[in-house]
Amino acid sequence: MALPNVFQKDVTDTIIGRIQQLTPDTTPLWGSMSAPQMLAHCNVTYEMVYDNIHPKPNFFMKFILKSLVKNKVVTEAPYGQNGQTAPQFIISGSRDFNKEKQRLIDFIEKTQKLGANEFEQKESHSFGKLTSNEWNNMFYKHLDHHLRQFGFKKKGEKCKHFSPFIYISV
């Protein structure tokens, strides 16, 4: 079953509506991140696309990521709870909730407005060229995973429990 398309406005509006329900004090159903840390964590994906502030993996590491991790990140299979993550995605210390929330909303809206064509065969930080569908899967399931972590599932849906696996950087 195809994941919702982050390049469609109604989908991004729904995601943003879920984000808007968060408060600085919303507690996770699993894991140790605070709500502000989770928002900052989700922003890392978009920083790698738009801001170029994270070091790119070397040739060997990129080969490993493409060979062993890519299919776990860009397919429709959901992430498991308490999975491992890449070091650049680990957020420690306090973060400004409102700043991180607005940054994430801005990134989501920017991505939607650029559209799927902008992402077709766009080079990923860690996985090489991806199709727009692979970008969509990566963006959507990462956001959905963390919104579920904080109890904000899609309307009318019960939270599911998934087997854990590793997910790394984009």
C-alpha cells in the first residue's frame, strides 16, 4: 500500500495539523526524546536536503549505507520503536520548541511546493540518487513514526506495533 504523498497539499496539511497538536510538554509513548528534541531530530532530514550543514559520508560509508540501509529507509515498511539512528540525528540538550516546530513546518511546506519533479533523481546525502517516490517514503514515514511516538496517529487509526530495525541518515 502506497504511503501518503508529501508532495500533495492535503497530505502536508494533515501532517502539519498533527504537528500543531504537539506541546512542549507532550510526552512520548516510547523513547527518551522530548517533544522539542523530536522536532529538531525531524529537521535533520530536511537540513541534509536544504542546508548542507551535515558532513557527507565518505565513499566507503556511502557504499555501506546504500547497500545495507537504503532499502530500510526508502521503502514503505515502517520504522520500529527504539531503533538505532545515525549520530547526526541524535539531539541532546534543550531545544526551542516553537522554533523547531516552525522550522519543521517550513521545511514540509517547502518540500510540498517544490513538488515531486524536483526530487526525481535528486541526490541524497547518503544514498545517491533517489526517485521522488523514495523521497516521499523517507519523508513521510519518518514524520509519521515520530508523530505516532508522541501519540498523534492519523485520524481514526489505532497505533500499531512494529518490529524494530535500524534507520540512518538521508
